[in-house]
Amino acid sequence: MRRSLALGGATLSVLLALTACNANPTAAPNAGGSTTGTAKGGTLTILSAATDINFDPAKSQNLAITTLGLVLRRLTTWDVQPGKPAQVVPDLATDTGRSSDSGKTWTYTLKDGLKYADGTEITSADVKYGIERSFAPELSGGLGYHKNLLDGATDYKGPYAGAELASVQTPDAKTIVFHLKTAYGDWPWIASMPAFTPVPKAKDDPKLYNQNPLASGPYQVESYQQGTSVKLKRNPNWDPATDPVRTAGPDQVVFQLGQDTTVAAQRLIADAGDDKFAFGAGFVPPAQLVQIEQNPAAKQRLVTSDPGALSYLAINTRRDALKDLKVRQAIQYAVDKRAYQVSSGGAIGGALASTLITPGIAGRVEYDLYPTDPSGDPAKAKQLLTEAGQTNLNLVLLSENDQVHLSQAQAIQQGLQRAGITVTIKPADETTVIDEITGDRGDYDLTVSSWQPDFPSANGNIQPLFASSEIGGGGSNLSRYSQPEVDALISQATAETDPAKAQALWAQADKRILQDSPVVPLTYTKNSFLRGSNVENFFVAAFPAYPNYLKVSLKQG
């Protein structure tokens, strides 16, 4: 689940000023107002830089607490509250799953009285079908942990080819049973992912479902204007008595699409008219963070996360020039992490990183295999390049073409140039970049990305980015790293049902991966979000580092 670092635009002088004063307007987790009650009514506006929203759960990488969670429910979901660790809780199911066969079989029972927006009953067969369609090649791109875990799923191509997935069974309309290849203690978290949304076969149209899914959550899609807006209205058949996490405060939710993050932030700072009832889906740009620091009224409405997602430089290990370990280690020493941090907003944009498992994840061990000054060690890098016989290295860095991504790319470029490495920045739009780095071709040497674990386990830090199964095909192994020893560690940790033992294995994998230097950890990012003055229950908890859309409400009267 690649997390874009679209922070908006700012000049380097502004960024340096922010870093120099170490500005950190971190608000309390409940800076959005009281979380003790939920007012009903009004229209909430969400300002988004995205030009579309894909509501098809098979294609989605959406977090359980953000956009899709307003419209679609899953077997389990996340209980995310201020000042508390995220918990997996039942959603459509009566519990988070009952394991048997030493953790290889998981059984769920649906709650009573569950209905779609059209009044029809939600059944276990719908959940099964929703999972099966996520295997269809035409619906690729969604979170796919379950695809590698379900027994007999390796060659399964989805229901459109006329086949069912035998490892998912529905003995009756309310029971669903999953048979896994191996024990998997984190399965309740997997069942909270978008693919575990019920989809009735009779209502499925894979070409159109992305804009008008059959709602199971508190809202349904009222209108979808590509590139402009998406409007949600209440689902009259959603029963709050069955839903432990969604408060459904606003009567309507409107996504304004294609909004420049800088313009959106300026609107929210001004806090005029309907923008009082809005918040930004994107991170507040660095220049506006400086502006907010000098504006007490706006500062009260800013929420900044703890260090969380990992931003990193991926080194394509399959490129001839980068197959030599010493070359990749030279890049570790040549990178100027401090310059990258400045380009990302300074201290408020993130803390310097050295590990793959991110802060706040159980079992994380602090270490630094490549200790150096934060600005790097060009002399050490040159020495390693000389030993590798690479004294005239030319690399291509694929970057998104907005101002901040290009600024970050330039920070990497300048750092590597000090060690004699020539870096050509290849800018492209976000869709093109994502298609290239997750596709099968891999026509790039370097790329900067960020990663928020899909669930709060070290598994979510390691497996998606470094398992060889995640190379190409929409996977997130951007360094195209393949190491049998690491794959074996990942398999062992995944199958371990004792949390302490599993955490120790993940920590071992963390260090073993960085010994091969497929990535350079850059920063643990901090995300800042801004709300209008009439938005309540707006907060960012310890995990994930994003607002909980499911709790937001509006002041009334």
C-alpha cells in the first residue's frame, strides 16, 4: 500500500526556516474537539487531491477508517480512538474469528439483521463472492494478503472464469470458513481489508462497480462526477446497533476531487463559509505549516501524527548497475537524509529513520547498520564504489512530477552526486509512476516512496515490501528484492502464533534485509491535517497516521 508524500509546494528557504526553528505544532490527538458525543446532521466536505475514488473493494488499498469505510463494511474492522492503540473488532461478524486446526482454519458468523442499501440481506455467500472476485486479473491492484494465505489459491483466477475457491466455505447463509495454507495469527486483521466486503453476485458489474457499489455501511453513493466530486447520502438500511465503530454524524459527505493541496490548505486556514464544515484528506504542505504556526486560530485546528510511515529510497536490485552489494551500500552512505528531511517539511515532516519496522509497532528493535552523520558520508560511498569498480555510475530516479516529490528527488540527487553518482530525475504523473514501480517491467533504478503498514503488525512493515512474491504484478516490492533466506524468515514469522516469537523473527528479518541494502530508510513521516472550525471528532490516533473518517461529525446550531 504505497502512501504518497504529497505535501504540496514550498520553497527551500521556507523549508529551511521551518527546520531551523524546529517548529512542531503537534496538537493533542483529539484536537478536533470533544469525542464524547456525536452530533447528527449537516454536510461534511472532504478536500481531496485525487481525481477519482475507486469504490470497488477488490481494487482498493483503502484503510478501514477512511473513504471506503463510510460505504462498505467488512467481516472485521478497526476500533481507532484517541490515545489508544488500534484494535481489531467485529464488523459484519459476531467476533474477530474463531481459529482451529492450530490456526489454519478461521470461522466467522454474520450478525443478525444485516442489510444492503436496497434492503436485501447480506449473506456469507456474498462475502465469499467478494473475496473470489478479488482474484480476477481484471480487478487487480487491491490489498492481496489473503491471496497468498488461502489454501489452493495460487492458480485461482476468480469467479468470472466459472470457478469457486474451495478454501472459502459457506455451510449456511451466516457462516463462512477460511482454510489457510499455514497458521496465521494476524488473520483477524486480514479480514478487515477491502476484499472482505460482501458483494452480491447478481449486482456485480466489474466495469461499473467502482463508482456505484451496493452499500453495506452508513452511506451510499448518490452521485459520481469523474474528476470533480462524489456525493454520499445516508443508507436507510444501515443499522447502527450492528456497527461498533461508525457514528455516521453528517447527513451527507461530499468529496471535492482534484483539489490542489496548497489551495485546499489555504481555504481551510481562511475557514470561511462551507469550508468551516470541511477537512483536507491530504497532508498540509510545508509552507502552510509555517503559516499555521503563526496563526493561533488555525493552529488549534491542526492535527499532527506521531512518527509513523516509513519514507524510503528503493534501489532496483535487478538492474545490472545495482546488483553489486557494495554499490547499494555506497548509496546508503551517499544519501543526505537531512536534506531529504528538509525537502519534506523539516522536523514536523518526519524523524530520521534507520529501521524498516516503524515506531509504535510491537517488537521493533532500534538499530543502525549504516551509522553516519545525517547528511551522509560521501567519502565512504566513494570508497565502496571504487572497490566495486563503479566510478562512473549513472542512475535514473523515477519521481512523481509535483513540486514536493521533485524537491525530494533533488535532495536524493544532490546527495548522490557528492559521491560521484550521476542521477537523472525522470518525472511522471502519479498514475504512471505507480504503474511502473508496481508493474512487471521495472524500468527505473531508484524511486522514493513511503509505506504505512496495512495493519499494526511488523508483518505489515516487512512482507509487502520485501517478499519475493510481491515483485511486479501490482506488488509493493519496489526494490525487486529476492532473497531466499528472507522469504524463509517471512514464512516462519507469518506462521508463528506466539506474538513474542513472531516479533523476534520480524526484527531478525528487518536487520537481515538491510544487510543487503535494497532500500535506504529516510524518515518516519509525520502527517499533518487541517479541519474547519465546525468539524468535530477529528483526530489522528497512534495508528494509522490518518484521520478516522468514521468518527467525524459537525457542530450543529
